[in-house]
Amino acid sequence: MDGLKMFSKLPQKIPDPFNLLGDQPKLAFRSQPGGIAKLATTRNIPERDSYWDQYVVLFDSASDVFTLISHNDVRRALYEAPENVATLIRVITSRLFNLVSDHTFPAPTSSSVSSLASSLYRTGTGAGAERNATKEVLNCIRVLQRVLPAVFDIESETSKFEREVLWKRAEVQEGSSSNNSGAGGAAVEQASAEPQFVIEDEDDSDEEEGAESRKPAPKSPPPQGQPADKPKETQPSIAERLFSCLIDLMFCCGFTLPTKIQVDHYKINYVIWEKGVGSTADPGPSQQYESNKTEVLRLLLVLLSRQIYVPPSALFTSPSLYTLHFVQQLPRRDVLTVLCSLMNTAMNAAHPENANVMGTVAGRLPYNHLLMKGEDPRTTLVSTCFQVLCVLLDFQSGSARDEASGPTSKTNAFRYFIAKLHRPNDLAFILNGIVGIFEDHMSSMNGLLPGAKKSAPYMVETIVFLWKMVELNKKFRAYLLDSDKATNILAYLLCYSLEIKDKPEQHGMCRVLSYLIQSLSAERAFGMKLSSPIRAQIPPKFAAPGNAGDFIIQSIYSMVATTSGSLNSLYPALIIALSNSAPYFKNLSVTSSARLLQLFTAFSNPSFLLSDEGHPRLLFFMLEAFNGVLLHNLSENPNLVYGIIRAHKQFEDLGTFTLARGLREIRRVQQAKEERAKQGKGSIDKGKSRAPDEEEGDPASEKARLLRNESLDLPRSAASTDTLPEGAHVRPVDEESPTRPLMSPTAADSPGFPAVPAGSSAPSEKARGKMRAAGRSLSGDMTGSLELLAAAGVGRNGFVPTQEWVSSWHQGLPLDIPMLVISELLPKVQNLQASLNATTANSAIIDLVRSANLDHVLPKAPPLAPRKFQWSDASIVWLTSLIWGEIYVRGMTPLGIWNNTAVRLNGDECCRRAAGSHRVLAVNRQASVALLLLGYRLSWM
């Protein structure tokens, strides 16, 4: 009992004068009425109230801010006490601006006791404390990161709250100065004006901004009130000053840059972060500042994210004021410094020795990533640099839309200057950086120890950046395709496609890859590289014997054949890439030749052709590919020519195809399957082909089947009756698709297929009769049962094929060239087969084809007309959605920057499909409908 009395004399609350229990104030902030709850419960808190001090001095990390301040807290305050949120933004930004200019910022990383004593100050709570200016600046940045997404979430359009708080300009009071030159000074301005950059305009047609020094703040969006009769001097808005402050922080010595490059007592020095483009000098090691750089870039990314709260239909008409200001109003010096800093940091990711990064040996130890918690600061910084870079290079809303001649310094300065890169050293630096990232990713897949190395988390951003470079910079595109790394880049892109093709959440990235490959395939230099071997180290499971042409054929075949139709919207771009590349194919292997014929067989399948209005274009592209080979390199591809000759029955049947014949074939196959089911012979094995021309007893099918060594598994038809076959089909390509439309060319005006010149001795009357012997309309052969079959559900989504529709595309199929080759070589091949035994016939036929000269039979090869990827409004919105979708998902952990906000840059179909993805199971519905799977095909495209 005495012992209990002793404990009863202890104080109920143990004092903590040295804050050894440091979480107490944080817990009080979350739970006590004077904490975050006061933001919504007490109206009109004055700006000078000590309540605001805790937002600056309380938190120790970004996780503290995002844990103790939730979006619901800010959203509640916006509805119940919006003036408090406005005051919070004004107080935090004002404190940030003052701190950046204060002599105590940045605080030294290591200080003596005397220096610490000199930095004591009295807080608003009345207690003496040690001031850490760097910590206060970081807390200001973090609070804005947390509050602004909730402000953006108020309305889809720019809200009145935003305009009044962030974009409204105040008049300059008499006697006050509106100087907004930042924390730098004349010495820094002069140092920054020295020729540091090597991105200069090659033509003098620009209205270049001659002054290198920081210009006065540009005009903000007009205020809501009536314009004054007399123009008055105004101060920059909070948003404009915030952008200027963030740029200063990006180049602040002691905060984001080494102190050794500081000029006199001016801490702001606009020096590119790392050597590379625009700078050959290394500013020195900056590992201790990487987390600070990431914090600044994260706030910049939050400001740029305003556009994701606008619906797709308003993306061009209601552009983000923040992004518009950043890409159009920054001085040239700032644009170049920011652009080069972001790009060099990202490109040095795979070559850390260029960035003077220490500890690279330890970072490359096997399984080292399993021993470290979370991502290392360097990886996080590189990822954030890539994200900001992709957002800036992608932005084309409102007045930032490219002109007909391309981007300008007035539309989007970042797109303009990235297009102006032309020095070979800069182009080589960027290419080596991209290749290095790809190589690191491939090594993580191809290592001897499974899972020993973590794959690069910024592969999506790397590929998007590569696409932007190829799209915007013609000299980089030419440099890439002329270099010895061109085939390696192709191999890496295709391997990454094969790696992610079975992951639904990555199908948007598959689409990016298919369009990028299509864009590259349209270049002549790309085709000239296809006869070279692949020297890149790729996983054995993706390797293919032969040259780069064999690799692209077999990879595209795998993309089509092994995904069961989940990537059917990508088929046109992939097959167009084959058609663009076909004139350059040489010495194709037996396997590659068989793959091309398997694709042709699947696309000429009646159940596939008749199931959708857009499917015949895939058959057209395959025939174009055959024409490209036969007209340009016939004798150098004997395996493919021999395969075409052996499949002559399929080409002949296609030449006489009608709706009635197609429907009869579909019904025959279905009846045969029903008979087998009745006889109990079992269901079709999964490994067998579903093509109807493989029925037993059909000689043509037996001959075609000899060309195959594995099946082509296309998606099953969504038949509405049991009498319909299990035919392969592909989702239709919308009329807004960027690929060139097929419906419906004629033999004379089809791109890439020439009309036979008059007087040519090539196509004889006999050959013409063979090619179009049954070209007459057989619509009269349609019986009542076939008409019912056509109307019952052969087509998808209510599509009913008609003979007129079949005739509209059938007459434009470029069948003449294959049929001419078959008519000339088939008799000779049959004679060899009859006179030689089976062991020697094949080699003799190959020698025959290799020595064949059909110049007197085939028409002259026309000029090449490759199909390039064409941008449209729909494709621009889609890519913007995909980029922000990746940023959104990456931001879900560990901070959850945009979680619980109603992101609107998505389509209804995307929301429906996102609900089934495994990547949204751990988040609420608002997050899942946001941007997770916006790489999918949007419902309105």
C-alpha cells in the first residue's frame, strides 16, 4: 500500500521541456480543437493569428503533413469556412516568399552551438525555439502540396476561389516596390547571362527575348471586376510569384545546389543541375539536396495537375492556367535552365557517374533493394524529373496548341526548345541515357539471380519521353535511326511490349509502344536497319533467330496471337508497322515467313472478315506487306515466296470471296463442330487453331496447315446464337483512329499499290481471268437461311454484313501482285515436286525462287508511301490521360497526393474497366475512377 501511495504522488502529466516525446504536439494538432479542426469550425481566423505558425514549424517530414492533414479536412473547410483556406494559402505563400529572401535560409547542414544560438527566435506561441529556415520552407511546400489538390477539386472549371486567391493581382501601394527579381541579385543575373547554354535557334526568325535577366512578372488572367480606366501598376498574383519562387528554389545554393557555386552572398544561381545538354561543367555532388529537389518538383507537379480536374471534352477549351503560364510566360533563361536540369538528371539515371553520385557500387549489389525501405532519393528524383518533363512536353491545350509548322516559343517553349536540339553531343547524350535505362531494365529481367535487381520504376516515362523526342526533334530521329543503337531500341521496345502485354493495367502503354513503332517504321533509315542483327542483350524467351526484320515479325505475331483479343485495338498500328517495313525485309527465316502467312490466314477468315466493318483493313495491310516484299525483294525472300505459293488456294478463294460463300463456310464449320460434339469426340483442344479452314477433309486447309507450327489464338466472336462459329475477330477501329482509313480503296488508287501501266506485257488476260474470275456478284446465291445467319449475329454490336459492303472493300484488295507471282511460279514448283523426291524438292524450289526474275511480269515498284502516325484531338487527350494516370498511380504511395479527389480527365468506359483492375482494390472508388487505367481506349474516342 505504501508503494501505491508513493506512485500516487507522481504528477499526472510528466513535463517534456526538451520535447523528448516529440509526437505530442502532432497528436494534439490532429485531435485538439486548436489543431486542424479549427480550420473549419472557426470562421475568419486573422492572418496574424498564432494558429498559422504550427503549419510551418510543427511537421518534420512530408509524411507528417499528409498524415495529419487529410483532403477531407481541407474539403470541409472549403465548404464551411472557405475564407480560412484562402488565409492559409496567403499565409503559407507569404511565409515562403519571405523565407527564400531571408538571410537565415538555407540553414546550414551542420552548425556549432554558437551559430545555433544566434538563430533563436520567438515563435507566435511565445516560447523560445530554435529556428530552422530550411525546415520551414519545406513545410510551406508540403502544406501547399496537400491543400491545392483539394482546391482544384472544387469545380471542373477554374473556380472563383482560385481566381480570387491565386490569380488576382493587387494594386501596388504608393511608395512600395513591385520588384519580383527573386532572391538573386545583380551578380547572379550577370553570371546567369553568361553563355552557358548550347540550345540556340538555328534560324533568326524568332522574336527572341533578348534580355537574359528575369523579366517583370507577366500578366495574369484578367480579374472578374470591370477594368479600370487608367492602367495601374499591379503586383504579380500569388500563383505567378509561387512559380517564380519555385524556380528560385530549384537553383538555390545550399538548398538544391552545392554552396561552392554561390556567387558572393547571392544564393540563387541559375546553373544546370548536372552535366549533359547545355552544360559540360559538373556543379559538384548534390546527394544531400536530392530530397529538396524532389519536394520542389512535387509542388510544381501539383500545380501542373490542375488539368486533370477538367473533363476530356473541355481539355482544349479550358486549359490549365498554371501550365499555360509555365510554358508561355517564363523567361527564356528559366525555360532553358529548367529544361536542361530535368533532362540531364533523367538521362544520367543509368550512368550515375556522370551525375557524380556516390555509393553506386552498393546500389548495384544483388537484392540490395530488398534491404532498403522505399525508394532511394535518387530514384525518386529521377522519376519526378521524368514526370514533370513529360507533362511539359505533352501540354497542347488552348493557346499552347502547336501551329501548322510545329511548336513555337509562344505556344509551348519547352516543346519548342526540345525541338531545337541539334548538336551531335547532345543527341548522343540523350540517346545513351535512354538506351542505358532500357539496358538496366532488361538486365533486371535477364539476370542469373531471379529478382536480384529491381527494375526501373520510370520505364513508362522513359518511353513517353522517347516518343516526344522522336515526334518533335527531326534531327534526333535521324540520329537515332542512323546510329548503331537503332536495332537495340527496336528490340527493347518490342521486348517491353511482350513483357506487359498480359497485364491489363499496362495495355495503355502497349498502345504507346505500337504507335511509336509505327512512327519509326515509316522512316527509310529504319527499314535499312532491318537486315542487321539484333545485338542487344534481351531475355531468351523473347529472342528470335535471324535479323531485326525477323524479330519485329515474330514479336508482332506474338502480340496478336497470344493476347486473345485483349489488344485488338492495337492490331492496325502493328500491322501497319509490318506493311511499312515490308519493302526492306530480306532473308526472312522460315519461321517469320510462316508467321506472316498465319496472320494473313487469320485475317482472311470469313468469321473474322464479316464480324465487323473495320476488319477488312487488316487484311488490306497484310496484302500490302506481301506486295512490298514481292515488288522490292522477291528473290531475297524465297521462304516467304514459297509459302505464298503453297497457300495459293487461300489467295484464289479470297479473290472470289462473296458474302454468300463466307456465310456458307461459317455454317459448314459450325455444323461440323456440332456433329463432333454429338458424336462425343470431345471439345476442341485449346492449342488448336480456331480458324474454320482447318476442318478435316479440306485439301486447301490441309495445305495451309502444313505452314503452321502453332496456332493463332484470336478472340472468339460474341455470337448470339449457337449456330455461329467460334471465329476470330478484332475490335473495330474507330473513324477517328489516327491510322489512314481503308474503306474503300480501289486497285488503282490504293496507297502503295500501283495501277498496271497501259501497254505493259505483265498481266496477261489469262492472269487477269485467274485473279478475278469470280468477281461477279453472287448476291443472288443468298438463301433464306444464309440471310438469317447474317442477320442473327455474325457481326458485332448489331453489324449486319451485306453483299454491297463486301463488294466495297473486296474490289480494293491488292491481290494482283501475289496472284501474278503464283501464276508464274506455281507450275514450275509443281513440276519440280513431281520430278524430285521430297528430300530434295524443297531445296530445289528455294533455289528456283532465289534465281527467279519476274521483272517482265510484275509492274514497276511504285514510290514508297509509308503510313505515319497522325495526331488527332482524341489521341492527344488519350496520351495526356495516360501520362497523368501513371503520375496518379505513382503518387498513391507513400503520400497519396491526389487520393480522394474527383479527377475528371477520364471517360465512362475507362471508369467501368478500371473498376476491375487489381491495382485499384486498395483504394476507394474516387481514386479508382481517376486516372489509373486511362491508357485504355477511351469510350468517346
